[in-house]
Amino acid sequence: MKHLAPTTFRAFACAAGSCPDSCCRAGWEIVPDEETLNLYRTLPGKAGERVRAGIIPAHRGGHQPPAEPEEPLLRQNDARVCVLLDPDGLCHVQRNFGHEALCRVCREYPRFHREFGNLTEHGVSLSCPTAYALAVNAQLEWETWEDQAPVVPNELDPEAYLRLRRGRELALELLAREELPLQRRIELVRRLAASMQAAPEKRIHHDWALRLRRWETGIRARQAGIRGRRQAAVGAVIGRPPDTCYLSAPDRLAERFAGLEILSPAWEEKLAQFRTRYKNGSDAQCALLQTDRPEVYARYLAYSLYKYWLDALDDGNLAGRVERSVSMTLLGLAMDRAFPGEGPFLQRISREIEHCEENLSALLR
Ligand code: SF4
């Protein structure tokens, strides 16, 4: 099996008790796997009893009391914090029985893995503050490796996969162009996705790559003082910078997110505050989309597209996925600007959206 990952994947190490925003407080519903539940049934002593008390058992047929879910869950307190989290920020299971005793979800988070034919892609979710800091503070770099793991047969359409993968490479290359304003980079990626979706049979990414090469030739020509046709090629790709509010004004973005399932009361409060302050739109709120730290947002968006772009293999909805990632990025930017020192809001938004299928699908629509 071949493997691909951003370098942050192997560099990540959990901050445990010093984490500023622990995943155990995120309010996610964690379903422990069967193997872990079997282990938990055998854990000895009072420490083992506490682990068992931290599981809400699944309902097994007959009359269903409202307190019993369809699947077993890790129990949370009223503030939606996992009851197995100790006051010092460490996990009771890990402290007493080791990392391997964690259920699969807790053991793996924030890492994710996805298989495409003979390639497994790995990454880290930016809902984790440690992974987020690693990702946005350095250029996105990659590593590849191979091992003897068997390739599991699947129904991947090789042509569609290669086309989407090349399109994604191009999108990430565009986002890394620090010489372009952030808004312009985002707009180019949106247009690339929309054109690829509108003509799935065409080699759009190939045309775009050619245009990009021409643009680079134009830049070099301009630097060398050469005028004429080459300069026209530059203008054709770069064009005029778009309006700052070209995609959606922050109040409209916030409205979309307010209609989603809210996982954390603190996020609900902040979003409501933002909506009250910026309701009815205004030119001033468009200034919230300007930043002197464009690379933070470009890198976040690149990570998001790395994670979700290839999901368009399932339903062809590439533009919808790009819009979802762009909306999350722009709302994060606007909220970072509106509430300085209270962010990073991109990490908080990831936390609300990325681990809740209902929220992911609602934003896709
Ligand atoms: S959010 Fe990340 S760093 Fe914090 S406890 Fe969870 S995995 Fe560790």
C-alpha cells in the first residue's frame, strides 16, 4: 500500500493535560467499538468500575426508555464534557490502563485515514488546536511512503479519481500562491471546481495548469521587462481583484451556520453575538474579510480541500464541497477579526462541523 500525508500527520502529538480546548469537551457523541467494550467489561478494581459507569449502554429491543441510545455512547455531563475526563485534563482510561485501552475513535483523533485504490491518504483534523497550530503556521508539505499492507478491493473509478486528484493538486498549488491576494486565490479555486463539475468529461485541470504555466512565464517576462503578448497572458489569469464580499457577506455566512446543529453552548453564544452585531449587512462588515495574515486562511482552506475534495467521487458535487470549505474559512476569518484574541475561530468552526454528519451535509446543500 502507498501512503500520502501532510508532514503534520506524523509531527502531531497530543497536548493532553495542557491542551487549551480538549476534544473531550467538544460535545461529540463517541460510540466505542465492540473490541474496546469487551476490554472494558474486564477492567479490574474501582478504576475499571468508573470506566464502565462512563458508558451509556445501547438499548437492546423491546420498550426503549428515552435515556438509552441505539448504540453505546461515552457518557457526558450536563456541559457535554466526557465524564471520564479528570479535573487535571487527563483521561481516566489512559491514565489507568494506557493509550491502547482508549476506544478507536479517541485513540485515532485527530488523525484520519482514507483509502483510494492502492493509496491511503492520512491527515489531521483542524478541530484539534494542536493540529490546527501545526497546520496554519507552516507551509503545507507532503510525505509519501510504502508498506506491505494489502490493498483492499474497491469500486474506485480510476479515471474520475485521477482527474479529481490532479484538480486538487492544482487547487492546492493556487492556494499556495502568496503573490496573489487571498480573495483572488479563493475565487480561482472556486472557478476551477465549478468548471470541473460543469464538464466532468473534459480535462479542465489540464487547461488550468497550462494557464498557470503561462501566467508564470508572464511574471518572468514582466520581471525581465518584456512587454506584449506575454503580459496579456498574465492579465488573463490574474484579472482584477474581486470585491471583498464577493462570495457572501459575513452576516449571511453566519446565518447559514446558525441553522446547523449546535454542539457547544459557547459557540452558540458567540455566533449569536456575531449575528446581532452584523445583522442586515453593511459595507463595514465586508472589511472583516480582509486580513494581514492571509496564509493562515489559505493553509486552512488547503487542508480542508485535501480532506474533502475527493469525496466528490461519490456524487459529483465538487463545487458544493469547495463552497462549504470556503464558507467555513471566511466565517472563521470574519469572526477572528470581529473578536480579536478569542479565536482561532477556524478551529472552533471545524469542531462544530467536521465531526457531525448532519452539519457536513447541511452545508453541502
Ligand atoms: S484536542 Fe487534540 S491536543 Fe487536545 S486533547 Fe484532543 S487530541 Fe489532544
